[in-house]
Amino acid sequence: MEVKIRKELEKINSFFINDIVVNDNIGLYTGVSGRNVLMCQNYLAKKNDQYFKKINSYIEYSVNAIEAGKDIDFSFSTGLAGWAWTLEHLTEKGFITSDINNLLEDIDHIVYKQMKYFLSVGEYDQLNGAIGIGRYFIKRKKYHLVDKIINYLNETKVHSSLETKWRLVNRLENAFYYDFRFFQDQ
């Protein structure tokens, strides 16, 4: 079984080493940022320079996509928050050695505004909403900004004896529903 798993991993790694990026997606879960995390882990495990070179090419590609003004959202899974999380991760692992704090500070301001908007419209989602941006701020050790999410969620919760939930509005149907719940043990 272990041999099969290793063979499958080698197929996946080979695919990404030979990958030519054909979309402009910088996403952590859907694009080059996620690929960079994979290449980082592979390099740390195998010390193969192919992975290191691929990391650099993915960084260059994503910077070019952002500079070209591609349609980029702010989310953790597909957008700027996840991309910046990846840069911070690569810096922690020693792949980025230049000081990127000024760049990340600029991104902090941009995604913070989006996080506030997400909270105001009830977009709590951990991948594409306010909590996802909070995950980025945890990586940046900006806990005071994460506290804003926690405080907002605490203030807007609907609590019953067995669950805590947050009310969301479906603007198309002019109705509300509960999409984000926490069930308590009985």
C-alpha cells in the first residue's frame, strides 16, 4: 500500500513540476499559491532544486497577475488573503529572504476593509468570508484583528440551549436562514 501511495505522490509532484500555469488564479485552494505550498513541502522533504525553482516561478507568476490587474478577490481560498498567507508561510520556511513586511502591511489594510464588509453582510465563511481573512491575520500574528471577528460573532450570535448560530439574509428571497452553527455537547 505504501508503494502505491508513493507512486501516486510522484505522479502528482511530476504533474506540478511540469505544469505550465494557464490561468490567472493566485488562489491558495484553487491556484498557484496552493501549488507553492505543495512545492515548499516537497522541497523541505527532498531538497530537490526542481521544487525550489518552481516556487520562484509561481511567485513570479502570481506577482505578474496581480500587477496586471487581473480579477482577484480578497478571500482566503481564492484570493489576496490566501496569497499573502502563502507569502508569509514561504518566508517562515526560508524561501523568501527579502523583507516583505511593507507589502504585507499594504495587503493587511486591503483585506481588513474586506473583512469588515464581510462581517457587515454576514459572510462568515472560513474559506471565502471574514473567518478566512481572520486565518490570514492569525498567520500575521495580528490577533487584535482576529478579536474583531470574534467580538462581532459574539455580539451577533443567536443562542439556544443546544446551539449557537448566526442569522444570514438571503437578499434574493428577502428571507433569512442559518448557515453557520455551532452545536454544543449535551
